[in-house]
Amino acid sequence: MTQRIAFQGEPGAYSHEACRNARPDMDALPCATFEDAIEAVKTGEAALAMLPVENTTYGRVADIHRLLPQSGLHIIDEAFVRVHINLLAVPGASLSDVKEAYSHLVLLPQCATFLKEHNIRGRVSPDNARAAREVAEAGDKSSAALASELAGEIYGLDVLARHIEDFANNTTRFLIMAPEAQTDRRDKGHGMVTSFVFQVRNIPAALYKAMGGFATNGVNMTKLESYMVDGRFTATQFYAEVEGHPEDPALKRALEELDYFTNYLNILGVYPAEKARHLEES
């Protein structure tokens, strides 16, 4: 039986594209919310979940770091999707026919130059894939959608203009979540990544001291972000990513030192670094 991978959004969303690229042998399961995608895995409706965590243009995906530790799932892989935005319209429409283009609020500014050049008004839709579906259902040549080519394929729309985004490097990073951790893998090509969350103890310079173990052991920390817990300004949790495997001697020592200065430490996943990560860094 073919397994399924859950994602948030409608068919044709960029998360759907991430599922198709990273797990082409699995059926993609659309879900209304991130919580629904997580729940689909927890109940066995899906084997994996594809969750976006950050975008090179807009930064962190809202609420995702709050959901990850609470999900009960584990990160087993990462995936990167280059966000190519296309102008999609009903068959028979031409670029000169289009007067309005619908898409998610965050996509519209990314196509501002193209829309202005062609005198097209941007209109907000809750989801870019939904915009494509509704354009197809309306059948109006004057309306178009800004979405992926996958959305055009699914809803039978023509691509009037490809890759119209203003930002040439716009990329979204996703995490693939599973019920069980996979810590026995070793990747010799691009290395391993360890993701974890922690809360420091209430002592002077706790964060400085907690981070010192990574520096003294030569462990490269690629991400450190803070966010509030339960809406309280005094409760701060940190999300971090480092290069290496927890059983590597250097990282093992660094994590032991971190544990001393924290009252909560949870390793969310140990997984191979995607080669696109190094392309983004170069």
C-alpha cells in the first residue's frame, strides 16, 4: 500500500511540491492546518509530515517552532523548494486579458515589478493553490493566479508567464517529520544536522555559558532562535541547529555542557544535511 505524506494547504501548494520532490513515491495528503498535518501522522493517516520552517525572503514560518516540540514527532530529513512564481490563467487567455492576479499575501509583493509592468492588480487569496483552483472554477480570462506550475497542472490552467518573482533566490526550507527518530544514519557527503530546543536556567549569563561548550568543542551552530513560551515575556525557549551527530565526541561534550545550564533540553531530530543547504550558504 502506498504511504502518504501530509502537508498544510491545498493541492498545488509549494508544500505539495516539496512532498512530490522529496518523496515522489508517496501520496500527498492535503491538510487545512499545520496541526492537522501533524495529527494525521500521529493517528496513522499519514506516515510523514512536510512542514515549512523558514523562507529566505520572509524568515521564520509563524508558530512552527512552537508546534515542533509539542508535536511528538521527530525530524528525519530536510527539503528545500525554490519558490518559482508563475502567472496562471484559464486556457485561451492571453497576458493582455489579465486584469487581476490572486495569491497569498506574502507572494504578491514578490511579483510587484511584473504586476506593475503589465498593469495587473494584485488580489489577496488565503492560499496560492486555492487561488489557482478558484480561477479555474470561475473561468474568467481577466483573472489569474500567482502560483506553482504544479497548481497549473492540477487545475488545468495555462502558464502565461514563468518565474516572475523579483527575488532570484527565494527558497523555502521544509522539515520532514516522522513518529520515530532515525539517529543511526551517518551521511558522509554533506554531514549531519542536529536540531533541538532548550530553556536556560535562571542564573546570570546562563545563555552565554550554555553556548560556550559549542565554541570550545569546535561545533558549528548554524541556527539559534528564541521565542516566547505560553505568551510570557519571562519564559524564553531557544531553537538551535548544529552540524554533527550527538554521538560525535565534540558534539556530545557540547550537549553535556548545555544540559548543565538548562532546565529543559529536547533533541527534535538528527538528519542528513540536504545538499541544497550548502548551495544556499555559498
